[in-house]
Amino acid sequence: MAKGPKKDRPLQPEEKTVWKRVARTVAPRRAEKGPKSARPLPPVGPTKEDFANMLRLPPDIAPAPKGLPQSLDENQDKKTRRGRVEIDAKIDLHDMTQAQAKPALLKAIIRASNRNHKCVLVITGKGLRGEGVLRRNFIGWIGDPQIRPLIATYAQAHIKHGGSGAWYVFLKG
């Protein structure tokens, strides 16, 4: 036998955000007058705002150090969001300690700059529950005075290049 509805708990702030996104994708049914006609369905899927938020950093990431631009020009931003970035060099920091990863990153950025590369893919990994130590420290590391002058900007990688576990570092020309 079915029981009556339970009292729901209040939604958490994260759940409210998700619910608002879902609610934007549906429309109430309207009573139709006259013969049934084909009506266009409301748009379903991510909105422009959702795409804009894809490149924003998660709140647990420290703010960028001063002196590093945080935005890409419009064309580069579109290419980055679509994963159409030409990667010239790649460094994988997986399985490294912080003490090993930072010098390896600095060396890779300097080497790429000396070779006139434009984009370096840095794979930090996501860590447990997206809280990886290397991922969290990456932004501070690229603000190091030794390599800061070489870097134009950075962005989280497209899902095909590692998503939230990887970063694009765009070097100055």
C-alpha cells in the first residue's frame, strides 16, 4: 500500500542552483484552443550562461595571483570552450608530490617559452572528490615570479583534454 507524501527537507544552495537550471528548460503546458497543432518545444540544454560558467574556476581554487590576466580574447575564448586549442607541449604532473610537481611545471613552462610554443597543457589530475592538492596549487605556481612574465593567461581544459583535471597555459609570443 502506498504511503502519503513525506515532508521534504529544504533544498541546499547547490541543489537550488541545479533546480533553477532544470526549471529554465521546461515550460508549463497550456490548454490548446481549436484543433491540435504542432507547437515548437521550448529549448532544452545548456544556456549561454551555462557555457560562460564552464571556464570559471570552482570556488575552492585560490584566486589568481596579481599580474596574470584571467580572460581570453573572444576568439580564443570560443576556441578554448570548444576544445579547439592547438597544444604545443604537455606536462603530466600525476603521481608527483608538490615538491616534485612545482619545479617540473616551472621547467616545462620555461622550456616551452624558449621553443616559442603558444599553449602548454598541464595535467594536474582532479584528486579525490575534485580536491586534488596539485590542482588546488596550480594557480599559485603559475604566479611564480620566475615564470609569470612568460604567461599570457590560463584556462581550465576542455573535457577532451582532461576537463577539470587539466589546464591550458597560454604563453606570450
